[in-house]
Amino acid sequence: MSPASTLPEPTLPEPTLPDATAEAPRNTAYNHPSEPVTDSTGATLAGFRAAEDLILPGVEDVVESSTGHHHPHGSDPVTSQTMILNMGPQHPSTHGVLRLVVEVDGETVISLAPDIGYLHTGIEKTAEAKFYSQVTPLTDRIDYLAPMTNNTAYALAVEKLLGLEIPERAQYLRVLLNELTRIQSHLVWLGTHAMDIGALTVFLYCFREREDLLRIFEAISGQRMMGSYIRIGGVALEPPADIYDRIRKFLNAFPKHIAEYEGLLSANPIWMGRLKGVGYLSPEDAIALGVTGPPLRASGVDFDLRRDMPYSGYDKFSFAVPVSNDGDVWARYIVRMQEMRESTSICHQALDLLATLHDTRLNADAPKIVLPDREQMKTQMESLIHHFKIVTEGFQVPAGEATSSVEAPHGMMNYYVVSDGTAKPYRVHMRNADFANLQALEVMCKGRLIADVVAVIGSIDIVLGAIDR
């Protein structure tokens, strides 16, 4: 062949575009094999499932509803389709192993479905196999940023069944520790919320003060976080002699630190732009969805269990309940900042009351329920016997059911305990604010940008331990 000769051009078939409205074919050989699949040993293997069979609960709601949305782009098969995105469960701004299935049109959220269950611990079921006193350490791990509050809610329910009368000193000590826990929880919220928006310095400042509180908790209970300190019938141990002075020192300095946080954030144009007008929740929607705590009060509903249904002697304390009518992320920020100031005031009052009761009982007079003092066990045989029987056999609780409600840092926390007359509970159910508040996420995020979802999640302040029980 001469160099000047040319090869004939190949004839290519005309390209055909697939019909955008037609259903995509499925590979039935892999999804639903007609014959059993065996491995090299001859064992039958389970067939592969189709992708839609692997969709988890909640996700199908987004997928099915996505076809019914109105799309402003017309009938273009490309631009008229929305996109389904996964946010989590490894995303840092979901504050735990939370998966959000988000349908977006561009960057605008059309619908959103939380997919929970990645951290399920089975704590409620585990409680049925434990003595009543052994359930207390499990409650620490529900909302692990508010262990003292969980202890209190559980103890109040069981104490109702037992008919125990808790001494004033123990009640005021519980109030003090619950309010310190509220401050500690809000510090974690503020630091992580600010970091989600991009303010890293505030995170470092908040954890500086939180470290002081964790050291106080460690001095009181022996553990930084999950001390199981508040027990059925009172508390676990006598507080150290110098602990009230340490707490007073922290409380005296803390208002300046709150002002320091606000100085970094409240006038920051980026912070205001990311929070104001974002994630609106009306009071009607908040009530209908069961929202409680700071998100409810930030929507204009003035309700706080400490004032409206007092427990543990809260009726002896004077404090204001911060409320806002704005209903957005900014309002939730303002409400929680004011709550930290009010908690500081309550702690001061609790310290003043405790100073007048230092010689009184700390636990209920129930030797067959409350563990005896360690020193008594060394000298009194009866105390040693009580201790042995409580630890090895537990204590029987009269048959019945009881509920308790406390104002936790995230909102209303309810415990429902059922006794069948044995030493182990028949049922322990926890109703946490986090689970209910998460329901409102879609309402607050619809029509907003993807970046706003991060701000809204931080504003409801969830802990997945309280959601996946």
C-alpha cells in the first residue's frame, strides 16, 4: 500500500439517548437470582438485594415524596430533578452518629428525614435485668452531657414508688449539681455550635470553663462525667469539705466569661448573618411536634418545669425563665446564654441554703434501701449486713408505676418506671427532649440552604445517646 493511500472511515451507529421517563432495567441475576447461589463448598448463599431494598426507614419518605414537588425549571429531564444527599452519620456537624437524608434543588433544601439508630445501646431493655440501684449508672449514659440530671429524673420516679422522703440538704445539693450540669452542657453546645459556624476560638474558651466544672464533678463523685452521684434516697457520698468554696469561686468568675463569649459572637457580622432569620419554628409547630426546653422557649412558649412543676425544692429558688418570640437560631442562642446566667444565680442560692444545713441528714432514713456509710460498716454489723444484702439482692419496690419530669439542659426529661414488686424494674422508659426536638428539624430547614442545616442542628443541641436508647 502506498503512503498516499487512505483507509476508509469506519461507519459508527447513530447514538440513541435513553428515555428519561422509562424505568431503569434491573439486573435480576444479581438482585433476585432465580436459582440459589452456592459458594465453593456448596453452601447456599443469600441472594443480593436490590438497592431500594436497602433503603433504611425514613429515607423512602424523602425518595417517594421527591417526585411530587413542583420544579420551576419546567419539563427538562435534567434540571427538573432534585438530588438526594446523605449528611452523616460520620459528619461532624450532626453532633453524633446521625444520618440526614436531604433532598435538595441546587442548594435549597426541599425535604429532610433524620435516620437514627446508629448508636442504639438498648439501655431501656438492659434496665429490666438490673437491680434498681444498678440502673443509675445506665442513666448516666443517656444524655452523657447531663448525667446528674438523668440520675435525678430516675431517682425521683423510684422514690415515688418507695414513698421516700428526701432530706432538704440532699434536695438542694441535687439542685446545685443539676444547675452546674446545665452550665456544663450549655458550654459544650456553645463551643461546638460556634465551631460549626467557623468560630474556633469560642470552642477553646468554653472548654476551658467546662474543664473547671469537670474537676468539680470529679472531686464530688470521683468521675469527671458519669459519676452516678445522685442515687435513690439521696446522694452517693458526703461532698468534700472545700468543694463549696471551689464552686463559689467558679460562679463568681463565670459571668465575666459569658460576657467574653458574647463579645466574640454577638456583634460578629458572620455569626449574626448565619443565625438571624434562620431555622424559624413557630410556637404552634413547636407545641405540635413536642418540642421542649430552650427551642420551645425561643419560640415564645413560656414553660419551664422548674417553675411550673417544681421538684427537688425548686420552688424555694428565685430565677427568671428566658423567653424569646423570634423563633430562629439566634433566639435559641440568646435564650441559652441567659439560662447560663440564671443557673449561676440558682447555684449561689443553693450554696447559701446548704450552708445552713451542713449538720443535717444527707440521705433518706431507709437503711434497707440506701447504702450505709463506710465508717459505719467497719464498726456496726447491722450496717455491714444491709450493705451486703443491698448489693447482692437489691431491694424490693412495691408494685405500681410512677413518672417523673425534670427540666434537663435540652428540655423536658421524663422517666416512667413500672414495678412488679421485685428487686428489678419491669419497665424503665425514658422520654428525652432530644428525640422530640429532632422531629422539628425538617420544619426548620425546608426552603433554607444546605449550610443552614448545620446551624439549625447546632441550635437544637441534640445528643444521640438520648435519641438511640
